[in-house]
Amino acid sequence: MSGTVRASALALVVAAGWALPAHAQESTAIQQELAAMRAQMERMAQRIDTLESQLTDARAKADAAQAAAATIPQQVAAAQTANAQTASAKPATAISWDGAPKLAGEGGWSFKPRGRLQIDTAGVDAPKGIASQQSLGIGTEFRRAYIGFDGTMPGGFGYRVEADLANSGVELTDVYMTYKASPKLTVTIGQHKPFASMEDMTSDLFTSFMERAAFNSAFGFERRVGLSATYVEKDWLVQGGVFTDNAADLNNDRNNSYSFDGRVVFMPKLAGGQLHLGASAHVRDFNDQSTAARYRARPFVHTTDVRLVDTGLFSAKGERSFGAEFAYIRGRLHATAESHWMTARRPGFRDPTFNGGYAELGYMLTDDATVYKAGAYDRIRPRNPVGKGGLGALQFNVRYDWLDLNDGDVIGGRQQVAGASLVWVPMDYVKFILNYGHLWLKDAAVPAVADRDYSADSVGLRAQFDF
């Protein structure tokens, strides 16, 4: 290499040596600036990612809100439909009305309060000289004041509990439980009526006179504690049971009396009307309860305790009786007749047989019908009741009633009554009765001075309501 060349190379090296330090300093500053720019760009990228994520979330929320808003009309419609279905569905407890509120629940439960009030004003006009003359005048009484409830339970069971609160006392009336073994067969246990007569089986709310025929009370027809069954088959009604005594009388520890009672009714439709033919039989043993019997009756009204016919006490160990029933109902007209024979069983003596009965004819004066149901008369429901522009229902009845308590050496007297009644039913649960009776007495237990054959008159008025 020539000197010139080495000199040139050496000059370049020297020049580079002086130039490199300056260039290195400049490169380091650029690198630092680039690093700062990279860091800033990374932060900006991270911020952009964060903003994009937030934007995505916001869009998702907006989409969800929009979708939810779109379903609001369907939700409103569904809620309206559910409310409508709930409103139209039967509640767990249904409430109906039948003179009082009746509550019915699921499974066969039901409950209904019940009651009745009968207020009587009546009097007897008898010949002077009767020792009990003052007791035969006009009197007023609460004849009945019932309060109670009845209902049903699941499994075909039913119940009724009722008491009479009249005259400042409490007397149990219907207190029993039922079991409907089938649509035709019902079993009853407790205190109830032992199927004595058609009129006795008819509720006192529905009778055509203030009092039932004299033989019903004279022969001691009353509710008793027992077990019975009722079978209904189209035109037939069969009832039978075994009974002890009235619940109040059973408080006597010695009362172990019992009876067997049965009744059969044939009730076909005939000539556009309802025919009723019935018979009943009863056998009762007093057992240790009593060694005596007594039969007596009031003079066609209940406001007096005087009995003008009365056998007084006589020895007896039991009794047996038989009843016959007839009725025909067609529209406004009804005709009824019953007779009952009671024989007292007397040890060592002839058994006397007493007889009573009645024949009745009735007619609805308004465009209403006499109601018959399952072997007894039922509630008259006016077609045009008071309160709805009508008069209610009017019924006129006439009756011949007799009771003969004379037989053998037992002389209790004979009572005959010719009676008439006017019944006004302004609405289903309210009733008024006005009745009159003319009585003929023979061998009366209560003489007029020395005369045991005489006549008397009775008149009575009843106001009643029930629920």
C-alpha cells in the first residue's frame, strides 16, 4: 500500500473516531424517545382495548334491555290472563245463601247456621166452673226458639246440633251424626225422631195448624237417642231404628228403656198428583225407667198447661202402637188423614188401646203449590213474595181431629175438634198462622163443676221465622 493510501485510510479512521462519539449520543436519545413513544402507544392500545370492552358490554346490555322491553307486552298479557283465570276459578271456600250463609269447602266440607223463632198468642174459652179456668185464658209464649248448625264432612258424613232456648231453658232437639252409605241409604246416630207419623215427621215449620194432631203429643212422640237407617228407592221410603229415650230423660241413671220403631211409605205419582200411603209400628219397653204410663193432650193450643183429657198414671211396663197414613197432593190442593192406635202393656191387667187421628183438607188461595218431599210436607215457597211486588202465599185448611183415651177401666176422656186455619207465607222463611178450633169433650178429666161432657173454643195466632 502506498503512503498516500495509508495516509488516506488513517485520515478516515481518525475522522470516524471523532465522528462516532457524537453519533452514538444522538442514537441513544432517539432510542429513548422511541421507547417513550412505544410505551405511550402501548398505554393507548390498552386504553383502546378497555374502551372496546366497555363498548361491547354496553352494546350487550342495550341488546338485553331491548329484548326485555320487547317481552313486556307478552308478560302483561300473561299476567292479565292469569288474573282472569284466578278471578274465574272457584275459591277454596264457596259461600251460598239459603236463609243463612252456607259455607262449602273442598272435599265435602260444609257448614250452615240454623234457627227458628215461633211466638204464639192463644186462648181457650171453656165453660165456667172449670177449676183451671184462669189457666185457659189468653196467653203468650215463645213456642220454640231454636239455634244450632249443621253441615257435611268428607267421606259421606254429616251432622246437626240444635237446641231449644224457649221459656228460659235449654232443651236439646236434633243432635246427631249421619253417614250416607249410598245415594239411597243414610244411617243416623244421635237424638232424632223415631218415625212416628207423617205429621210428626213434618217439621213444625211446615205444619198447617199451630199444633200437630192431639195424638202426637198424647202418645209421647218425641226425639230420642238411637241408631236408625233410612232407605229411599224411587216410590218407596223405608225407615227403622232402635232408640233409648230423650237425652234429658237419660240423665236418670235408672232410665234403660228402649224401643224398636219402623215406618214404610209408598209414594207414587198418581193422576197428576202425589200419593202417600204409609204405616208405622213401634214397640217400647220401659224396663227400669218406669212402672206407669200416662196419656194426655192440650186443647188444640199450647199456651195452657191444662189437659182436658188425661188418663192419669196407671200401671204399665211398656207399649206398642201402630199408625196409618194417607195423603194426596195435587197443585194447590192437599188432603191428609192419619190414625194411630196405642196399646199400653199392663202386667196382670187388660191392655187398654187408645186411638187418635185427624182428617184435613187444604187449598192454596194464591197461585202456589203445597210441597211434599220424601214422606212429609215441606216448605212453601211463594211465587210472588212480599218484597218483590207480590202478596206471598195464602193457604186455607179445615180439619177434624179426635183423641179417644177411654178403654176398659182407664177413662181419660174423648176430645174432638173441628178446626180451621189461615196460613200466610209472605216469603220463604216467614210464616203466620191463625187457627180456630171448636172442641167437644166427653168424660173430660177436668169437669165443669160436675159436668164432664161440654164444649169449648180455642183460637191462636203464630208468627215465625227461620233460617
